[in-house]
Amino acid sequence: MKKLFKNIYAPLTIIAFLAFALVGCADKLDEPQENNNFAGGTDFTKTEDMILSIVGVYEAFQSRGWEQPLLISVRGDDVNSGGLGDQQDFTETDLFNYNKDYWMYNSLWENVYVDVISAHTGMEQIARYQEFADAEGVAEGDQYIAEAKVLRAIMLFDISRVWGDVFIPTSSNTSELLDVTSVPTKQEVMQHIVDQMDEAMPFLPDMRPNERTDLPGGVTRYTALAIKALASQELKDYQAVADATGQIISSGKFSLFPDFYELFKTPGKLSNESILDLQYSDFGQGEGDREGHLFAPYGPQGWTPAVLGASGGWGFYEPSLKFIKFMLDRGEEVRLETSVLFTDRGIAEIQTDPAYATLPSWISNTTRDGDRINDYARALFASGKHYLPSNQLIPGRTAYGSNKNYMVIRYAEILLMYAEALTQGASGGTLTATQAVNLVRERSGMDPLQSVTLDDVIDEKFAELGMEWGKRYYDLIRLERYSELNYDGRTFSPEKAFLPYPQPQVDQFPILEGAVN
């Protein structure tokens, strides 16, 4: 949300606060926050400033380095790393050859933990404000603390899926991690997340994120329910998954954005499908303040944009041929067009397989918005879900994907998680598994199914969620469908499920040396 909150208070006040707040966050994990608050000398009697503490937590949460979501998501059979680049160990990670000294591993671990600690710092600061607040202020503080718990939970969720057994900080005092006698297991982390969401939910607003007027797009009760469902899914507690997702569905508050193609672009920002987004903005202006994620790694190295001067990308993230052929076999059009940017060289590569010598006429190296994707060395395709058409850039902005949000959890995933839980034996009282799957299929122009099996649901998740946060990879790991990861010369085995701990963290926390991940 960052400067999206600038209209709540004077812009310079928030910007100055956030700049001060993040000074402590930039330090290494072993350097504790001073005074357990973002800003030394804060006057906690000025309880009207309490909102600044939760704004600081959102700022930390949304400060994702470009490498973080890429590393989280690169190992699935839906996506390949772009080759021929200067990040060879990123490509090796995609091939399940891991280097514990690779800088991306340490960056993901360290920076996510810094942001988790920032969440604790914010919660502790809010609690200090509450000491001087009236009853309304105390209730407001309870909500903000609950929001921080939710943001902290999704960050712990991500790193536990990447590494398995990871630390669970309990305060902003990071020195306590030096004294732990065992590293919490992945199951313990996921159960902790479930428990935290149960604690947080009573204090969170009962509305969609886009209905919030104080912090638009902020965490709500349904965000917590979604994260509880995700953690329960990792625990294979499918009844808990069905219960949590069923509450979201039965609320009647969420719906699928009608246009799948535009969902991932400007028209889809903070739609009724959004449950959690990383929010960025150019604030409707061609220069000046801007908050954005670096989407260039996802973009094509070579393109001829419809809007002259729009920048291309780095070619680090490529939809796999396996995914493309899977989609073609299903007769997908809208979801395939949305998910994949084609080059002529990529189209020719598909056609080298006699089974795909004749492709649908709509497959082209030019998008419906007129951007031509030229051949480039690193990849055959680029990710369409991370693409913002050049004609949707605000005039004056040229950075690839500028003004684009980064979706984290959306309602379509909730429907499919619910459907999977039912096919895994859970009971649900809102929809059948078939009805939930068909809602997702209908949006994409696919014919309805008469019934669904677990395999049907997993295929639907592949089609719907490909290229999104490694969701496909972690489904395959959870379901032990390891053979799916043996494609295009890759060889996967269960001991490759988690990345090795980064060597700088093992050096700092020797207990990680003996931990199993």
C-alpha cells in the first residue's frame, strides 16, 4: 500500500515516517530493532498516529525484491528460468541443482525475516499506543495488530514452503533466535499460522479488501481465512480447508472478475476477486512519486511495444512448453493467451512436435493490445500474467509493468482449494466440488464438467494458477506427484523438495546445520 495511504495523512509525514521505519529493517537479521519500535522518540500519547505503525508493516510486506517471488516460484513444471543470463544458479535451481551460497537464497531468507521482524515491531509499537488510547483506540489497535499477524503469517508461509523447517520469531528481539534449541518443523509452522489466523479473525473487518476505505485493499477477515486454508492444505487437513474456504464462498462477498485477460492488468486491480495483493501505483501521474515492483525480470528482452518508448524486460521467467501443450490439449484460449506471450521462435518450437504442427489461428507474437514480442535469446516465451500492455502505462511512465499490482491470493484459488478439499474427502455445505470448478471454467469459456475427480481439480489448478507464486510446484510436492517434475531433462527426487539453508544463515545460526529440510 505504501504511498497509496498518502491521502490519509500529509504525504511528507508518512514518507518521512516510512523512511525512518525502514532504516532498522535494512540491517542484518542479527541486529535487533532499537527500542522495539519503528521510530525512536515516538510520542505514544498521540494515539491518532497509531495508523502509521500498521502502514509501516504494510510497507515492509510489500517491499518484495524482484528475486523473491521468482525464487519462490521457479521450480514448477509450469515455468522455466530464462537461460543464457547472468544468473546461472537461478537456472540451476530450476533444474533442482541447488547452491547454498547463491545470493538469491540468502536474500529471500534474510529479507523476509527482516519484514517479519518489522511486523513484530509494528505490533509492539501499536501495543504501546494502546496504553494511552480510549476504548475506541484500543479496538483500533487490536485490528491493526491482527492485520500485522496476517501479513506476518503469509511471509512465514512462503519461506516454510521453500525451506520446510524455519524459525518462528515471537518478538522484534531477534537475539532470541540464537537461543532456540530446535528449528520448528514445517508442520509446526503451518499449525502456528492456523492458530494465528484464528486469533486474528475476530478483530478484522468483515468485508472485501476493496471495500475498506481506511486502508483500501488492506487485510480483512477473509484474507485471514484464506491464509488459514492455505496452511491447512499444507497440513493436509482438508476439512479445515473446506471449512475456511466455505466461509469465504458462503459470505457472498467475492466473485470472479469477468475478464480473465484483464484481471492481471489495470482493470483488474483490487477487483472483487482480490483477497490479497501487493499494491503499487504511479498515482495517475507520469512523473514524481511512484511505488512499484520490478516486473522487468518477467518481461521479454525484445519487443516492439504499441506505445513507443515502453521498456522491455530481462527474460528470466518463461512459461514451459509442457504447460503450453497441456493448455492446447484442453482447448484453452483465454487462459493460454493471458498466461503466455509468444515469440515467432517459440511458435516454431511448438510446431516441431508433429502433434502441434497446426496451431489455433489466434496464437501470435502480437498481443491483442498490439505489443509485438520479438525473438530474444534467453527464452521462447514470456509470462503474460506479469505483463502490462504498453497502452495501459500512464503516459510518461516507461518501466515494464509500471503501475501493476502483484496478485497473491484470489477468489478463483479459493474455489479450487474448496473443490480439492471435497475430492479429498472433506464435506462442504455451500457448493459441490463440481460447481466450484465450473465457476472457474465458465469464466474462461470452458465447457462445464458433469463431475470432478481429484485429478480434474489439480488439472484445473494447473490451468488457472500457472505462473503464480509457485502454486503448481507446491501442489505437486504436497500431493507427492513427483514424476510431473521430471520434464525437459529434469530429474526430481523428494529430497530436492526444499532449498538448502543459505550458508550465511547457517554460519549465523549453527542450529540450522543439523536441521532437516
